[in-house]
Amino acid sequence: MTDGLHAEPRDRRDLGVPADGRDLLVGVDVGGSKIAVLVVDGDLEIRGRLIVPTPVGSPETAADHIATTIAAALEIAGAGVEAVAGVGVGVPGRVDPVAGVVSLAVNLGWHRLPLRDQLEQRLGVPAAIENDVRAAAAGIRERRLLGEIGDFVYLSVGTGISAGVVLGGQVHRGTRGLAGEVGHVVVDAAGPVCSCGLRGCLEMMASGPAVARLAVDAIRAGGRSTLESRPAITAVDVYAAAAAGDQLAAQIVATAGEALARAIHGLVMTYDVERVVVGGGVAGAGRPFLMSIETALDTSRASSELAREMLEPGIVELLPDGSDTGAWGAITVARSIDGFVEGQRRWSHAMP
């Protein structure tokens, strides 16, 4: 592997890669703010990667933008689309992987978008789509980043907030394919209106845009902060300021940490998982981000014997920054395409 993560080596014969010269796999992670593309060869060695802004609210041009980004990533890899065996795409929101349709991606403004078919028409290679966070969770499991742990949650905190639940080594999608959509659980009924239509969803209290917005609002209301001089405040800025002793930032970080800790507590109590792995853009803030969650969890542990048992120290960990978790998950999606044979785009095997 070339990305610094720990994963079990896999025999090339186990990768489902065809012997017709098409030995590249492309993984595309579509986020609320960026699209990350990863190109790997049959040995899962990275050949190219690229990150570009996401065209939010442009469903009619989504496939064109993704296809163009894939072509640019392939150029970096020194290859063309004729060398690609399959493309996997992770998209936030409700996805029907069998029909290849993005049913509802609130943060992107996409609704009933037949993304898979559109990409296949533009690229001429088999494609598959899946919810981004569930794909990432499948990739974590397949690559054994947690060893043999088969019951875990991957919590992504970025532009949005969502969880991928893995039980018994298999991704749990739920009846409607929306298991783990904790970002739209209400944590403050009097809070700001969310893009889903409800008030006070977790995303409105602890996502990247939410943390940045809370800091801007507090400064505009007269609060004093070292962040005042910044032309554009990000969530990572707020966490860094809090770690440096900025009281306004510290209060915002503590509130976000409490909200995320409640979500983690709920996920652990509901699914009884062994580990909660946190990633996403906001998690890039590193230790200050993790400590805000742990501080809130410590309060619960101190108050409840059950919480101490269920939320044992070490149950929450951060993914390494720059681990390309979403794009690697999309590679797992690409590997699940039916043999990578032209016209055969259904699953040859279930994702982990």
C-alpha cells in the first residue's frame, strides 16, 4: 500500500481484476465541498489522485463534472479510460445501488439522479454507486484497518454528518437504505432550520459549516476572538483557536463535542459496536476535535455505570488525516461490479 494505512495484503487473483488489460480501478468520493478521485492498479497501488470542488446544486451537469474529473485523474496516472475496469462512486444521501440512482442528496441538491447510467454513457465502462459513508465503512472493513473488528461505526463529520454501520462484518443499510443518518437527528428543537426541513439537526450544531457559522455569528454579536481577523473562518480554524486558549472558540467546540458525543453514545447503545471511528473534514482538526468528544463522554461515564461499560476508553478513535477513506470506499464499490465485464454491472459479490 502507498497511503500509510495498515491493511492486509491481498492476492491479485482475489481482486476481481480482468485479464484484458483493463486493470485500473477508479474510486470517486463526492462530498458536499469536494470531489476526491483515486486511481489504483490491480495490486491496489495508487497511480493517481485528484481533488476538485463539488458543483453543489448542479444535478444536470453532475455526471459531466465527475467524468471530467475522472479523466483528469487518469491523466495524472498516465492512463486513459480504456485501461479502467470499473468506477465506483460514493455519494451523500439516499442511494439505490441496484438501480444506480441517487434518490435524494439534500446537501448537493440532487434528486432522482440516474448517476450510474449517466456515467457509463460518458465513460464507456461499468460503474456503481453507493452512499458515501456506507461505502467508506465497507472500505475500512475490507482493508482491515481495524484488524478483525466486525462491529463498528464509521462516523463522518464534514460538510454533513453521517454514520456507516458495520455489523458482523457487513454494512447495515436498513429498510430504506438510510441506517446511520444521524446528521438529521434533532438535538435542539429550537435550533436553526436544516436543509432537510427540520430544526436543530445534529448537522446544524456540529458539522463543519455549522461550527464555522456559530463562530461568525458569535463574533458578529460582539464576542471577542482571535478569529476576528480571518476573512473566512473554517471549522478547523475554530478548533485550532480553541486549543490555543480562545474562549469563544472553546465554547463552540465544547457544544459541538457534546452533540457529537450524544450521537456516538446513541450509536453505541443502539448497535453495541466495539469501535467508533471518526473521519471527515472536521476530524482533520485532530486532537482538539477528539478531545472535545472525549470530554463530553467522560461526563457521561462519570454519571453512569452503564455508560462506563458501553463507552470504555479507546472506543472512539480518529482516522489518520489524508487517509482517503471515502475514495478507498469507492474503490471497494468498484470492485463489487459484476466481473467488470461490459454490460454486466450488477454485484458479483456483496460489499463487506
